[in-house]
Amino acid sequence: MTSRVVVTGGAGFLGSHLCQTLLARGDTVVAVDNLCTGRAANVAALQANPRFSLITADVVDGLTIDGPVDLVLHFASPASPVDYLRLPIETLRVGSQGTMHALDLAREKGARFLLASTSEVYGDPEIHPQREDYWGNVNPVGPRGVYDEAKRFGEAMTMAYRSTYDVDTAIVRIFNTFGPRMRPNDGRAIPNFIRQALAGDPVTVSGDGLQTRSICYVDDLVAGIVALAGSGEPGPMNIGNPHEVSMLDLAGWVVKLTNSTSPIVHIERPVDDPTVRRPDTTKAHQALGWSPQVDIEDGLERTIAWFREHEVEDQVLSPE
Ligand code: NAD
Ligand code: UDP
């Protein structure tokens, strides 16, 4: 059965891939995005599909959609540390008021609701790998607090709508994801490393580079989210690839795959930068039968190929 789906943040990196996948399976998709970190170009190819529409609006101001809605996927939020440090108040507002508006829409329409939460709710974790029952180690007054606490508030709000108003909710905790359509200048490690390596510029590794992340190719992440949305599971549920890599090794890997001569240089480590991160995905595997399928090197090669192809376009569209 096909659905009518509202995707907030639908013109962003993950949102645009979700819209594409939902359209391909026959759903009708309404993307709502204020384009603060996303780009209309991400969904330009979808505009030809009569089942797709993009509403340019800020979900903090409210979320009114005519007609029936079966599913609300709430993905609107700056996500890169560079973006949310530049937009701290906006990040807190979209995570709080924006989440309330998205929940109100789901309540009004009798729709299922899925919150895009984050591994960042675990902060700088003292437990490794991270399971969903770990409460996290977040500094609320540090610079990253604006993102981490907005997402933690969003999770609490989602649970409150579930228990108070009986809204059918789900929470996904997304771990670091990469792929085509990341903005080359969004400041995250993988787009930075690829952009720098392709340009022959120094590849910037923060601190000693021994801190780790576990990186997931976007197609796997989208498959997990679609499976969670289509299940009755409430979460919170980790979705990510447990393939853990240090930032120094990742930089070297990207330099090798791009055949670059870029040197690796070390830059200052951000405040409260988590030291390790890896999802325990047992829950997603057991509840959804989901596990990542794309080999990380394949995913990096696909992403590098996309960055090469879109170099000219990105130079025009991305500077922020
Ligand atoms: P992104 O910046 O590419 O996409 C976010 C989108 O939300 C953008 O298109 C932006 O314009 C839109 N947006 C932001 N504030 C808005 C508002 N007030 N009203 C309407 N639209 C708004 O980031 P992404 O990587 O695609 O992340 C999408 C979601 O997934 C975010 O909620 C993020 O927290 C979550 N997430 C992503 C990752 C990851 O690795 N990419 C990891 C954990 C969580
Ligand atoms: N990082 C880096 N060089 C960069 C950008 C990021 O070494 O040019 C580091 C960053 O300090 C962190 C890791 O890479 O340790 C992942 O950062 P990213 O912003 O991609 O994601 P997040 O910190 O949100 O997991």
C-alpha cells in the first residue's frame, strides 16, 4: 500500500535520498524545507514527478498540510557541527518547536511519526559500543549542547506525544552517514577530506586523529529508516554501520582512493569532540532484520565519483 509522506528537511542530504526512495516505491511525498542547510538542487530531479512537491517553509513557524498524511518523517535540523555552531538558536528551535509542530501534524492526521535523532545523544560516550539503553554523556553548556540537547528534547517530546496523545511514534538514532549530495563545504569530515584531496589541498585531521567514528553509506541508512517507519517499533533504535575508523586512517584512505598527493595536516580538535563512536545494531537487526550491506570502500568510491562529477555545480551552489 502506498502512502502520503511528509518529509521535513526533505531538501537536505538524507531527506533528499529518503524522498527519492519513497517516490520510487510509489509513495506521494511532500518535502518541507527552509533551505538553511539544504539545497533545492538536491530534489531538482524529483520535481518532474507529479507525486513530489517541495514546500519552502520553516517548520518552526508551523506545519500545515492539506489532505491526508500517513507518515511524517521529521528530518529538519542543521546536522553538521559547522552548521549548528553557526545556527545555534535555529538548531534549538527546530529541535523543540519544530518537533512539536511535526508531532502536532502527525496527531492531527493520525499519521505515524518518525524523529531523526542522533548518536550525538550519547555525547562523548563512556560505554562502547553504544546501545540504546545507554543514557549518554552530554555537556549541556558546551558548544555542541545546542544540537545534542535539542535532539534529546525532541526524543522526550516524541515519547510524551506517544504516551499522552497516543501518536504512533518512532525514534531513530542515526550514526555518521555519508554519500552523494553532502555539501562539499558542510564541514563534516568525509566531505572535507574528499573536497581537499580532489583539490590537492592539505587534508585537515583534527587533533591526533585517533578519535573514531563508524560510518554508514547513505543507501543502507535509508533502507533502515524506511524499515523502521514501516514497522510498529517505537525505538529508540540505532541505525548505522558498526565499521569504526579513526579520522587519521579515514583521511589516508580518502587520499589513497582519490590518487591525491595532498598532505595530511593536523588542526585543532573541536571542544567536546567525542573520542569514540560505534553503534550496537543488535536491536535493528532483531526487530527489522536490517543490517548494512554496502562495503565502506565501495561507498567512499561512489561518493568520490559523485564529488568529481558535481565539482563545477558545487562551486556555484555551495559557498556559505
Ligand atoms: P542537512 O543539513 O543536509 O539536512 C537538513 C535539512 O533540514 C536541510 O535541508 C535544511 O535546510 C532543513 N532545515 C533545517 N532547519 C529547518 C527548519 N527550521 N525548517 C525547515 N527545514 C529546515 O543534514 P542531514 O545530514 O541530511 O541530516 C538530516 C537529519 O538527520 C537531521 O535531523 C540530523 O540531525 C539527522 N542526522 C544526520 C546524521 C548524518 O550523519 N547525516 C547523523 C545523525 C542525525
Ligand atoms: N574532523 C576532522 N577534520 C575535518 C572535519 C572533521 O578531523 O576537516 C573530525 C572531527 O573533529 C571529528 C570527526 O572528524 O572528530 C567527525 O566529525 P564530523 O563533523 O564529520 O561528525 P561528528 O563530529 O558530528 O561525528
